[in-house]
Amino acid sequence: MDSVLLAKKPIKNVYVFMQVLLLIFLKCRSTTPPSGTGIINLGNRDNKWTPLMNISTKLSEITRITSHFEFRTFDPEGAIFYGDTRDGQDWFVLSLRGGIPEMQIGKADILVSVTGGPKLNDGLWHKMELRSEGMLVVLEVDNKKELVVGLHSKEAQANMTGYIRLALGGILVDEKKLVFQFGPLMDGCLRQGHWLNLSSPWDTTLEVMPTACFPKIKKGSFFPGTGLAAFNTSDLPGPSLEDTISISVNMSSDDWSGTLMYMQVLPSRSATLRVTGQSKAKVTVFGDMPPTFHASVFSKIKLQDNNQDFLARWKEGMLLAFGGVPGDSVENKGSDYLEGCVDSIHIQGNEVDLDEALFKDPSVFSHSCPVS
């Protein structure tokens, strides 16, 4: 089963499961391979661990074990660069955790994880270089050594033939091999990449038209009007001491319109919140949704509900989508995908990371918005 279907908890509501299946199979597909040397949007992929692109070549053809590139993001966590030999028995991955670079290495009988250096999720371009110096793996950030890892394994040194594989935005081995797992999706961009001494084309798993990187960005989540992000509510914060659900959406700009939020309790019970600029919103209710479900709209949109049946179903698992109405339901007809920047989404006071969605369209930027 595709990993985008896997929630943190088992999907108890069969309707949530079926709606997510529709999201996947109703997408129009096309292929446009990205270039390994151009500007690359790592957020283009819709499979959490599968890389955006990868390349393989014989180790005998490698003359320089150095790769360098420029990297920009507001995303605090995700996969950036991966490499392996011996069909994944020896591997390396560079990622961010809490905005800080992290290197994890598996080599024969050795597993190493090192985190350090400056926070890179500041929205600025940073020059990064990875190289091997004998038994050392070195990471430079903006021309300064930030991480140096020493490794030695007689078993690995005895066999240096075969192929080397490189990948961007994901990994090529089972994530269970990692020392510490992390959220792999990365809303970030690479440019001016030089990968070892390779010049051959990269392979790609890209199944949708690639989205370009914005020239300038700010923090937020950008919905371009072509897709949505959907959650199973059982994976989200729920009522604890207070018997109410609170969803807050902050939007500082008036330049947005479309379907902001959709919630489905059962096939016959759902509600859609559509918004336009100038702080206007309309709640459309299908079926018997609780009358206490309401919205107040200013620069912040806030929805609250304290109906006991609703709270119970929230814990059990409902479909909650931001940016559009999933599938081809009655509610979907005439519904527009959201187009605009959302500064933040909070549920029960906790900020929601769209990278953790049950399904997220690759066109949606989780952590960045364009600046005109």
C-alpha cells in the first residue's frame, strides 16, 4: 500500500480511508523529469520516503567524492540528500531536524547519527558541501566546517566495487534502518548542484507537473488552487480537560479565495467552509451537522464545536481537509480549491504541520508562501 495512506494510528473510520483512496486515484498524472543541476523543488513528491530523483553509476567511474549545492527552506524537518553503496548495505542521509543539519550513516556493522551546526530553516540560501576525506565525512555550511564524522570498518573497506546511488528528497533503503526516524517530507529548494563528478541524467519518480521554486518566500502554507491536504482527526489533538474542538486559521493577506476547510463525519454529514478575500466566509452544511458548528471571520478564522457526538467521532476518526473538498462528492461540485497563503493552522492551540497529513497534494507548499 502507498505510504501516503499510512496514518500514525489505525484508520478506524472506513469513510476516511475511502476518501483518501479517491484523492490518490483521481489525480491527473504526467511526467516531466527534473534536472540534477537546475533549481529543484524537493516538495514536488507525494510519497513520503521515496526520493524525488535518483541516479546510479559504477564506483569505478567516481573520481571525486564531493557534492555541493545551495539549499533554502523554512521547513524544520525533512530529507535532503542520500547516498549508498553495496545495494544499500552502506548508506548515508543528510536531513534537518529542528532546522539543524543531521547526518545518519550506516556502514557495515556501524550506525552513527550526528546533529549540529546552524539552523538552516530561515528562508535564506545556504551553500552546503559534503565530502569524504578518507575515514571522515565532512559537512560544510557556508564555507565553514560544521560536522565531521569519523568511521572505520574493515568489512566495508574490503569491498569497494559495484555501484553508488544518490538520491534527493528521500532515501532508497527501508526507513527502519535509520538510527532515528524523522519526517521525510521537505518543503525546500536546491540549486547549483554538483553531485560527485556525475553528468548523466537523473531518474525521477515524479508523477505530477513539477512546481517551480518561488524567487522569494515567507513563512506559511501556500495553496495554489490545485490541491488540498487531508487529515484523519484521530491523529490530531483532541479534547482533554475541555470538551470542545477549536480550529484556528490565520491569514494575514486578503488575496485568497476558495474552500478553506472541509469536514466529513459520515457520508451524509459534512460541512464546508468557503472563503474569499476581504474577510468573508460561508459555511455550507450537508446533512445533519451540529447547529453549534460556526465560524467567526476577521484576520483569523476560528471554528469551535462542543457537541458530544461530534467530539466522540473526532476521536474515532473523521476526514478533515484544508484547501478543498476531496473526491467527487456532491459537496465537491462547484467547489474551488483554496488559492492563497495561510499563515498558520492551529487545532486545540497546537500548530498543524501539513507535512504530517494523511494525504497532501504535491502542489501544496507546507512551510512557504511566495512573496510578490
